[in-house]
Amino acid sequence: MKKPLPIPKKLWKVMKITFSQVLLIFLCTSLAVAHSTLGQEVLNRTISIRGEKLELKEVLHQIEKEAQVKFVYSTKIKSGQQVSLNATNRRLSAVLDEVLKPMDVDYEVIGNRILLRKSKPQPGVPTGLVPQEVNQPVDRTVTGRVTDENNAALPGVSVVLKGTQRGTTTNADGRFDLLLPETGSPILVLSFVGYLSQEVPVGNQSQLTVTLLVDTKALEEVVVVGYGTQQQRDVTSAITSLKAKDLRNQPVTSPDALLQGKAAGVQVVQNSGTPAGEIFIRIRGTASLLGETRPLYVVDGVPLNNFGGTVLDAGGQRQSALADINPNDIESIDILKDAAAAAIYGARGSNGVVLITTRRGKSGKARFNFDAYTGVQSVTKKLDLLSGDQYVELLRESLTNRGRNPLTEFPFSEVTPTGTTTNYQDEIFRTAPINNYNLSVAGGNERVSTFASLGYFKQQGTIIGQDYQRYNVRVNLDYQATDRLKIGTSTLLSNALQNRVANDYSGFSILANALTRNPNLPVRNADGTYSVDPLNNENPVLLANEILAQSNQKRVISNLYAEFLILKTLKFRTTLGIDNLDDRQERYVPSFVLSRNGRAEALAVDSDQFTWVSDNTLTYQQQFGDHAVSLLGGVGYQKSQSNFLQAGGQTAGSDIIKTIAIADPYIPTHRISEWALLSYFGRASYNFKDKYLADASFRVDGSSRFGANKRYGVFPALSAGWRISEEPFLKGSRIVNDLKLRVGYGVTGNQEGLGGDYPSLALYGTGRNYDGNPGIGQANIPNPELGWESTEATNLGVDLSILNNRIGFTAEAYLKRTNDLIFERQLPWTSGFGGIGNANIGSMENKGLEFTLNTINLAGAFKWTTNFNISFNRNRITSLPDNGRLGSDFIFKLPDAYGVEGPYSIYRVGQSVGNFYGYLYQGVYASDADVPRIPDPENRITDLYERGVRAGEAAFLDVNGDGFISRADDRLLIGNALPKHIGGLTNVFSYNSLELSVVMNWSYGNQIYNMTRAALTGMIEDLNQSTEVLRRWKREGDITDVPKALYGSSSVSGASPTDVSSRYLEDGSFLRFRNITLAYNLPTPLIQRIGLTNLRLYISGQNLITITNYSGFDPESQNTGGGRIPSLGVDYLTQPQARVYTFGLNVGF
């Protein structure tokens, strides 16, 4: 039996520098939390401001930065008023008195916010503020409360009776009261900085509850870019930014799963339903053939090891590189989609860049949050399989059709009808629990701010034997050591433990064996032992329970930074980051597993990758009247080291001891590798009157991976924006709030996925023994000319916001051309080698359109917002080297599985990647007369009929008409795995404290090669089949598309029914309701009585509904292949995604 996963007594040892960081973090955390920020403390802070005729809003902005406070005020306070100041190290209270009193503005400190409101007139003193209309009767009082979308009180909101100057502002609890006339139809106008104004008809109500919506134009939002941030309104490149509120409350292991349906141009595919399984992200198409196609992930400035390999056979599924990151810790995810945005990452940016920023502390008292959910998972579909008796009948028929006698031939004679039908899907699938708990605290004072979190995630898989647990500790610290020096860190410690089972095309695959095993047998015999199939097919329940396959993955992602303010406009920043990933795996296959033939096998792997990166930058920012300039220059160095050790053997003395200390050891495998990157980079930004924008960047990368003659690459970028809405002819428009045109061009590179860290060098292998003596030998031909894959990309974009920012629209058009594709160059065997594994000899392009629409459909008590995105990408290979007889075609094959030929794909000039290559299936010959004949009086051609093809056999197109179905001449492009378009739709409905969100995503026009169906309809082995074969051809004249049962895969036509053909191609289009969540925020007055600041309850459903014509388990599940070429669109008996129901809560206190 599988032993339970051990819970570690302590986390692993890490480098000394990490210990120092953690010690510093917890010391400063205790200081920050212990320090209570009271109003008087805020007013005692000292600030320095000098200037003549400064606008009030500019003065307040400078105070916010220096005193670390936030001002809130209504639009009635004229922020354009001018003031002159000469304050040096003065208390905040004194500066506020000097600035605000002459303007008749009072202030009140609430936590770390300062509320500004117009001064109340003194009795008997004439004033021009809110004059009363003495002839207008005042008969009633209206009270109300104003909140934001999270039900938090909004102080300082202006509440004015429309058409008059009568009004008031809300207090610290967001409440107000106002005298209104009894007659007429009074309407209140509510306005607040940063929120959309709202008109509320009062009618006969005496109490009002109003929710103001954030100004969704997002022009002041900050987005993360390479080595810095930018205001959203100033962005001139293609960047999609998602905030924490867009990502919360979804039961996923890895944060990349949160992107599904959220960003135009970003295809997110969940490859399988295995816990912590890889999420494959493709940004604006495929930019490489043999190189890496996954994006670069950067977490808090640290580029991640994109390593998720399943070393010990699990069928080709990779583990997610982001599974160690707690989604609850994420503040934002920014996706750099075009080269203008990604070029500053140079040699790693051609597949796009995903920047993940985690949460940080803010000045104020400690704020605790507890997030938890619990739920259940189950598969949404099971396949229809033959019963026990039907299986026996089919097996005997297939043997008989081959001229064999199943009643006398051993071991088939042992298979007899029993009346038993075991559906092994019911035995291996289960309803599995999923749980997540996360506790965080954020707080700080004027010097220190900290965010810390503890997380625990546990998920059982929907297949027995699967289990995943993750423990997380995160601490993010920012410490203002002096007025000029700021230091900090972001540190994640993660420990993940996993019980795995084999999947996909593995011989030990639990799902594959459950689908194909003899259903004529029970799982266990009457005495409790596992039943044994006389045909030697594995028992999937035995495999799941008795094969030990465990992984313990430990990870540290950490950085330490320091910022020094050299001048007010010049800042130096240095960062040291690490990503240390250690994965220990072990597998034990006991001797009683049939395929082991009585010899147990034990394997163990220790694989680790350690990457460190040092970046040093200078940033200059200055405003010259209407001109704003920002300059950044930097130098970086990155080094990665990996160590892989595998040992094992077979023939254990006992199945009790499941270690590699067994009788017959294998030769160990040990690999040590490293690579380094030296970089120089810079960026310049220019802004004139918020109307004309320009950005330029460059990066020079030198990589140890490339040849001596091509070691350095240069990656420039340039983009510009024109805000048309600031032009006189459009400025002030009541319809158009913002209109900006963008254009960008840049060059990025790719240095990943080269099959190793030394692709340009001559490598030598051991074991080249001669005459009994040990030796080594050269394994490849070096290529000193090997360089980067280089992608040039142009992007055109338009951003439009209209109708008081209730409708936002973005359109993008792009063209990406990748040159110097790394590909195999064939050589004559006289050279001693078949070819050069890596050479720059191909090109490819991607072009596409993207559209995003954000709308506020309804505002008020009932709110409805929508986000819609759709994207179209077309891929085309434009050049490849000559491949002899095949011209420039390159054909590659994927693994076979369970008696079925693995699919072929082809790279062909003028075509896209993802093509399926095989025979065109034309059905079944109903009668002998249907077998095509070729008139041949001279008897020179042997046609299909003469070769022995008869009724009931599969019919394939004979492309060249030679009477024989051959691989060389009769295979065609039969389909493609790439979608015509992808998209997402998110709707959020809310009424008072209730909120309903519905997230959908789709893929349209892609095809799937259904290897699961192929294995279940082949009828060529002793495997169970699907009920589809019940309509197989049995006798002359049968009209069907399922051929007759023939044991064995040979065919006189030249093509077997299970060879790769269009028979197994299906439409993979789908529309999926990715997540539906219903949430309720308890009223603030109620929860404040028990000391809480917020309490949110929710129920959520993941993958509730999938609309598709695909006959398999899941149109989204795919296998990514075990080699350099991903198997796009292939369902390799892959575990489907689960439907998940969860109940959760968010508590703040």
C-alpha cells in the first residue's frame, strides 16, 4: 500500500543570505505590528515642501508621498487653487493649517487617511457657502450611507441636491443627513474623487444606501513593466493588467490558471486534471519550432526556473512551474504581449513575459485576513464501454476474423463469459476533497511596512492514489531606513508533497488501464486478492494503490533590494534575487505488477536548480513644464546551475522495503550543468502635456549558451502614443473621455528549450568503450555560429473610453516575424553524424487581432459590469532548410499508445504549426464490390482488391492512385490543433451586499486528435473498447464507419485501421463556464460589533458547464509531449479536469 505523505518537521536549509533576510523580516514585522498609528502620530510627522504658486492637488500629492498618508475629499474642494510654501522639516499639522485654513477647509485624521471638507460657517457670520433658499420649505430629513463596491464606508463624499447649492459631505462612517423640500422630485448628486458620480432619485425614501463605483477608465492605475511601473494612461505598448479582485476565490493550485478567459491574445490551456499539473500559456501564437514556447515568468523581479518536468514516468505530464506560488498572495499579474513591452527582457522575451507582483504592507495598523475554502471535485463525464460479455464476444470475433480459434488458442481460451461487468472508471474515479487556508497580516508605520502570510493547500486527485499538499510562508518587507535609503525583501518558502500516479500513454497509466482492462473480471477475488487477467493486462486499482510514486518539492524565491535617493530626481536600485528549486522523487513498482515479471523496480531522483540574478539600475525622472522625462539604465547578471542524480535498480529481496537498496542496481545517471547571462539595458519615456507619449528601450544580452561568434544580441524597441482626446477639437467632449492611438516596434529573443545548456559546443559521452577498455567519444558537431532566435514585432493599438467611462474598448493588431529559428540541419552520414542539432535556419510569422470591451451596464443599487475579449491569431512557417526528398517538409512522430499509432505532425513552408499528418479516412467498404479496382489490361498494377482488401476493411484515400496506401505518397494535412479564435466573457452582477460573477472562456476552430478514442475503437488487441464498436461491420452490405474487428494491426492495403488518419480527428471547439461565484458581504455595522472589518461568504463552481461536440473526456486536456516538440491538440488518454464546488469565506479583522 502507498504510505502516507510525511509532514516535514522543519523546512529545508537554505543559503545564509536567505536566513539573514528572514531574520530581518520577522524582527521588523514585530516592530511594525507593535506600532499603532494614531492620528496624533500622523500629524507629528515632518515633511519638507518648497514651491511658488503650486496647485493644491500637487501639494497634497507631495504630502502623500512624504508623509505616507492618503487624502480623501469631495469635488467641492477646488484642487486647482494655488498656494506658495517654504516648509523644511515642519510638522504635518502645521503645514496643513497653513495651506488649508485660508481656503476654509477643515481636516480630520482617520487612521492613515486625512479627510478634507469645507469649513462649517460660524453662527451669525455671513458666508457664500451653501446659501439657503429662505422661501423654499424644508419639511423632511433624508439620511444615508455611501460605500464602495466592497461595502467599505466612503468619508468625504459630496452629496448635493441637484439644481441647488444645498449639500453636505459624508462623515467617517460614510453617513450623511440632509434637509430636503417636501414638494417636487428631489435628486441627489453624489461625487467623490476617483469614483463615478451618481444621481439618485429620492422619491419618498427617508433612508438611502448608495454604492459608488470606482472610475473604471483605469487611467490612473499603475501597471508593472520591466524594471519599474507606469501609469496605465501613459502605456504605449500592449500590456494586460489583472488585479487581485479579478483573480480571487477560484479553487486552483497555480496562479496561471487564473488567467483563463481574462486576457485577449493569451491562450491558457489546462493540460490535464492532475493536481498541480501544468497550465500551458501561449501569448500571441507560437514563436519557435524546437525552442521553448512558454513565456518568461518573473515574480517580484526574480525570473523563475521554468522547470516542471516529470522525471519518473508519469506519461508526459509536466508539473506547473508556478504551483509553488500561493494565489492568495498575488496583488497583480501583468502580461507583456508585444515586443515594445518585452524587449527590455531581451533574449527571454520572444514568447511574452508574465510579471507577478505579490502583496505588500501599507502604513497603518495591522490588518489581518483569513481566507479559506473547502470543496469537492468530481469528473464531469465517463465514457461508455463494453460490458463483460460484449468484450468476450468482440475478442473472439476479432480472432476469428484473423483465422484463429479463440476457443482453443491459449491464453484466449481462458477468457470466458462470466456475466460480470466491472466498469473500472467507477473504481478509479472518486469524489475528492479540496481545501485551502490562508492567514495574512499587513501593516506598518512611517518607516516599516510588512506583509506576511501562511498558507496550506491540500487537494486529492479525482483518480485514486493522487494527493497534493503545499505549505507556504511569505514575508514581504519594506523599510525606510533613512530619508534617502530604503531596503526590503520579498521571500517565499514553499514545501510541496505529492503522491502521483502515471497518466497518459504510460504503461502504468491508471486511466488508460481502467478504460482498456478486461471488464469480465472483478477488481478483487473473493479472498481479497487482486484479480489477475489471463491476458496479462494490468489491474488499474492495483497500480494506483501499490505503486509508490512520490515527490517532495522545496522552493525558495527571494529577493533583497536597496534603493538610494541620490537626488530628488535620481534613484539607484540594486536587487539580488534567487530561485532555488529542489525536487526529490521516488518510485517503487512491486514485483507482483504483471509487467515486472516478478522483479520489483525502485528509482530515486534528486533534481535541483539554483538561479541567482543581480540587477542594478539608475532611474531619473523630471518634469520640465509640460515635458515629463523618465530615464532608466541598468546592468544585470544571471546564473543558473542544475544538478540531476538518478539511481535505482531491480530485483528487491522483499516488497516491504521500498528503497533503491536492492539487488541489481542500474548504472546511475548524473548531470551537472550551468549557464549565465550578462545584460545591459535601458529605457526612456517622454510625455508632452499627456498628449504625445514615447517610449524607447534596449537590451544587450550575452549568453554562455551560444557560439563564440554569436554570443551577444541587441534587442531594441520603440513605441509612441497620441492621446487624441487631449486635442482641442475633442477635449471636453461629453461622449469621448479618452482616445489614444498606439504604435510600437521591437525585437526580442529566445534562448530557452535548446536541449541543454551547451548547444553550441562539442559534447562528449562516456561509455564509449573499446576492446574492453573504458572510453569517451564525441557526441555531436559544435556550432560556433549558433545564435538567438530573433522575433521582430509591430503592434498597432487604440484605447477608447466613452460615456463617462462606462464603456472602454481596446483594439490591437500585430505582426510578429521570427527569424533565425533554431532547427536541425541534416548532414551526410559520411561526416560521422546525422546532422547538427541546433542551427539558425528557419523563419515564421504570427499575425493577429485582439479586441477587449469593458462596460458598466447598470449602476446604482443593482450593478452589472462586463468584460469581453476575443483574439484571432494566424501562424505561418515562411522558410525551412531543405530536407532531401521531402523538400522542406519535416515530419515527426509522437509516441504510440495501447496498440494505436501515435500521431504525426509536420512542419511545412506556407503552413502553420500544429498540423496533423496522416491518411484521409473514407469509411468502410460495405461489400467486396466497393473495393476500388484499377483498369490494368497489361497487369502492371496490383490494386487494393488484388492485394486482398475485402468488405469490412477501412477505406483510405489513395492519393496517387497506385493501388497501395503508402506513408510516402498517400498522407495529407488532415487537420490543425490551433484555434481560429479564443476569448473570454466575465459578467459581475451585484445588489447591495450580494454579488454574482460568471466567467466563461472558449476556443473555436481547433481540432483534437483523439488518441483515447483510437485506443477504444481499434479492435486490434485484447483491450476493452467503447460502445462505438457495437456498430462495427459484421457482414456483407453493412453500412457503417466502424471497420470489422481484426486482431493485430497489419493490413494488406498498406494502412491499418489504427494508423494515423482523419478518423480520429474531432472538432475541439468548446465554451466553458469556467467559474460561477455567488458571494455575500455581511453588513459592516453587524460585523463591527464582533471586531471584524469585513466578512464575505461565497459559494463557487468551477468548470460547471462545458458546451462541446468533442466525444472525449475534456476538449481542453492535452498532453504536452516528452520531447522538444509539444504534441499540440492530442488527447493521450489524459485525465480530465474536475468540476469543483467550493464554499469559502474571507474575514478581515
